[in-house]
Amino acid sequence: MRTTNIIIRKRIALLFVCAIGLLFLLIVRLAYIQFVRGEELSKKAATYRMREVPVEAKRGTIYDRNMNELVISISSDSVYAIPSHIKDKEGTAQKLAEILNMDEETILQKLKRKSSFEWIKRKIDWDTAQKIKALKLKGIGFAEESKRFYKQESLAPHVLGFTGVDNQGLIGIEKVYDDRLKGVPGKIVVEYDAAGREIPHAMHEYISPQQGNNLVLTIDQTIQYFVERELDKIVDNYNPTSAVIIVMDPKTGEVLAMGNRPTFNPNHWQDYQSFIWDRNPAIWYNYEPGSTFKIITASAALEENIVKMDDHFYCPGYIKVADRRIRCWKHGGHGSETFEEVVRNSCNPGFVEVGLNLGVEKFYKYIRAFGFGQLTNIELPGEARGIIIDEKDTTNLNIATMSIGHSIAVTPIQLVTAVSAAINGGHLMQPYIVKEIRDKDNKVIEKHKPKEIRRVISEDTSQRLRKLLEKVVMEGTGKNAYVEGYPAGGKTGTAQVVGESGGYVSGKYVASFAGFAPVDDPRIAVLIMIREPKGGVYYGGQVAAPVFAPLARDILRYMGVPEKRNMERPQKPFEISKQITQIEVPNVVNLPLNEAQKELRAAGLAFQTRGEGQMVYKQIPEAGAVVESGTTVLLDLNRPKDLPDGKVTMPDLTGCTIKEAGALLESIGLHLEASGTGLAAGQSVKPGSKIDKGTTVKITFEPPGKPGHQ
């Protein structure tokens, strides 16, 4: 009996110890869950019973300099789904697809996802939202978001930019100042029970969004309207590939207006081809400025005392530099003239002589000082640097052509900034577009002030230059830019378009005018650039200069600048001499030297050779370029390094007789297999192809007048 009691007590003790041990383990587990994993599990629980609906912050307003609203944010409904609350997913997807004009399967996939929140469609119109609300679909809700609205539609869209569906800036000012404009988003937190039903009187937290800051631009809405008006006229008159107008305050660097063609409506940017909106030509397009660059050459020469106003030059119609003849635009030249007349007449030989007298070191000193080959750092995305030849590789021929605005590429914003420096007393100013940043209550929190980068020329030089450029408008190539009531100055420019792979594009030009007014106290600097105008007229003095006159007049009157009465007027408008004979340069590449010389003589062109050999591998100007009669074509006889030994380049034989084709092929080591009679109309080897010597080439000949010869 006693033994039995002892066993029972031991069993009770063991049971008690086990119970104590189990309790201890439970306490340890509870402590682990409570103190170690408590925060993690609490968050998981909240995830299952709490739902967050994002509340987008209202994006800041963009104003012009006079506080006119350019860009605002308007309320718009966005449709969202909480997938776990939707039982009939197929039916819900079908109903939404019909109203939203979306793919049903796309919506269904969103509704089947294991997530607590899914956007169905963002920023729908009011009528569509009402149709969906009327269905009272379970698990479908609406969040109020803001949608960007550009009040003047196509007013300066490349400057303002636009936003994406998430209200993020994609281009323009919207992109650069996205962090300041977008604000801080908020959210609504709602508690649900295990069945997915919203719990009445449960936790409902509203975290309000913080509105973004507002921007005040330097752009003047009225001046921008004037610019857009003139750009529309340019398109109507010349249908160019593109056109740019920039208006700047030369004293401060503030951009008062910047317009481009082609243009777009940022409210519906998706409806336009991307090349129209993805780059801003005013800050991106690289082009040879032509004679507008002579403003820089003249500034440098006057500042360095290389030339005086009454220094004499002689222009016979050309100037020879190295093995090239650089011609004047005026047939027969300007004869004897002073430097003042060189500027007024835009005389190429005179400016070439001035540039050569400056020399490489001094010329490049001013190219860099005026900001070419560098970013202006204007507050817009996608700015280009321009293109300049490396100073150590520069020859006298390069200096000669750069002094008249060739062999150098600039952007419109670079050029108008540099011209502003030349006429404002010599101060290179930082161009800028944002004047102020304001908070949601429109209190100024950041003010941008004019910033001088460097002094480039003296006040005296700038004053003399302004008077020279006034003569250009009153008596020279800029007569068509004369502004009624306001003394104005400026410089015209004409240059061929440079192709993407180098070389000039036949028959395509950039016409431009860089001007300012009034002369004694410039209030505006304007650059007008018109790329590839159609209609047979392409000189800057005929195409771009006439745009400046009404534009400058309206801007100055709007600004309240007093008019000058009884101003002297130019006696007659500027016209290009009818004596100039324009010739299209023939293609002589891959021709034997003697045949190339015959072609050029027949076209009324001169020629010079470079290198040794009997085959033309390259020509300058390229085929198709339109030049004046008598222009010298440089023929490069040096065999290309990438042309292996035993290889020759196939010439274009179109239009040759059988005898001529046979002689040409024989001269370069090829054989002819002819079919038909008449003139060459087709060949088995494509012109420009590199083939082995001794190859037989099949040429098809047809009588003159067949389609192949038209």
C-alpha cells in the first residue's frame, strides 16, 4: 500500500513538473510572440484588416512673370479595386470594360491578383465616373486625383512640358522642377472585418497630402503669344522643317519667350509623334549660324584692336585661303570698303581677313568666352553643347570659315545668349526661365536673380558694335528687319544644313536673324531661326529678317518703350543680286580624274586636287550642293585607308554611252558586259560598292527618253 502511494505521488509530481514545464514553454512562446515578433505580426494583422487608398498631392501651379496661370491642376476621379472584396470578378470586369473602353481580360487579371489595392484606370472624365458609380460595384472605389491642365494649350509647350499618368514631370519645366511641383501624397486608411466589410465607427485615418510649390516663370504670356503668331506665319509662308524664335532680356538673361515649330498640345501629347515633343529645338538643335556669327568675330576684333572702323579692305568677290577660294555672296564683290561697310554688307572676304588677323589663340579665346561649345545650363532638359573644332587641330582654313559662321555648330539658346552679351555692355548672363518659387499660399520661398557668368568685351566695344549692327538694318543686308518707331540692329545669316553623317545636304538651308532694339538701350534680343524654308527663297535677309520687324514692334509697344518719331527709313528692301548664278555641284566621286575635270568644267565650276592618283575618292562641296558659278571644288585623290588593296569603288554610270562606260570601267580595272543600246540605265553593282579589280559589271543601256533617263 505504501509502495502504491509512493508511485502515485511520483506520478503526480511528474505530472506537475510537466505542467510547469509546458506552462513555462507557453510563457516563453508568448513572450517571443509579444516582444520579439510583436511588431511584425501587428503589421501583418493591420495589413489584413486595414486598407490604404492613396490621395495624390495637388501639383503646384505654373505662372508667367505677371502671375497669369499657364498650368493648373484640376480634380479627376481614378477607379481602383480591392480584389479580396470582389466575388463576381468576371461580371465586374465585363461591366467595367464596357464603360472604360478597356480590354476585359486586362481588368480581370487585375481583379484576380492577391493584392490589397489595384488601379483600374487613372483620371477618367466626370461622365464616365458617374456611370460606374451608378453600378455600385462591390470592391470598386474612386480616389480623387489631380490632372494637369494647360490653359493656353499650345503656348510654349516645349518650355512647360507635360506630366505622365502618375503626375510625374516628363519633359520641360515640369520635369526639371518635378520635386518642387509634385508635393507629398497622402492616404486614407480604412478598417475592415474578417469578411471584408467596412467596420462602422472603426479606425478611419486621413493623412492629408501636401500641395506642391508654385513656379513663376520669366516667360511673358503676351510676348509668347506674339512669338507663336509669327511662327504660324512662318509655317504658312515657308513650310519649314522647323523654326525657332527666342526673345531674351539682354541685360538679365531672362527668357521672355521661346517658341518652336512644329508644336503640340500638352493636354493631348499622346496624340503627337514623339519627335515633335521629345526635344526642344531651341536648346538642342545644332546648326551652322552663318553670318549671324559675324557678330562674335566683329566683337573679338574690335576688343583686341585688330581692326578699326575706318580700316580699308578690298573685296574682289573672293578670298583665297590655303587651297580654297571663299566667295562673297555678292557677285563680283564689294570692291574697296571700310570695316563698317564690311559689317554692313556682310562681306565674307572682309570677315575672313579679320578672322585670320585675330589668329587661332585669340579667336578661340572669344569663342569660349561667349560660351560656345559649352552648356548654357538653362533650366530645361536635353540641352546640347554645340560643336567646335579642337583648337590644337585648327588650321587657317578653319579660322577663315568659322569667322563667317561655318565649320562651327551652335544652338539657338547659345547664340542669343552670346549676342545679348555683345550688345548689353559685354556681360555674358546666365539664361534662365524660372523667376520665383512660391509655396501653396503664394509666398515667395526662393527668388532667382540675374547671374553674370563673365565679362567678355568692354562697354566701349559693345557700344561701337551696336552702331555697326544698326547700319546693317538701315543700309545693309538687314533692311527687311527695320522696326517702325524703334532703332534696331542685327545680323542676317544663311547656311547650308549639315547632314547627320557630316557634309552639307543639297538644297537645304538655315535662314536666321539675330536682332535687338532699341539700339542705345537694348530691351530685347531676338533670335529667329528657320530650318529648310520651302519656296525657293532661303536667305536670312529675305526670310528671317522680315519676321523681326512686326515682332519687335509689338513687343516694345507692349513693354511701353517710347517710340522715336520721324525715324529715317531704309530706301529700299534688301534683295539678293540677280546676277548670282546658282549651280548644283555634280557627283564626280569614283570617277577618273580626267572625267571629273570634264564634268566640273562643263558645269562652270573650278577644281583643285589634293593628293596623288587618278581617281576621285571624295569631293568638297559634296554632290548636290548649290553653289555660285566659278566655285572651286576640292577633289581628294588619296585612296581611303578602309579600301583594301586590289579593291576599287564602283562609279555611277547612269547616262553614259557604251563607249564612255567602257572607258571608265577600264580605267579603274573593271570589265563591261553591255546589254541594249543607248545610255546606261542600270548596273549590276551598286554605285559606291567596293569590288575586286577585274570584276565584270553588267550594264543595261536604253534609248534616251525611257523612264530610267527622266
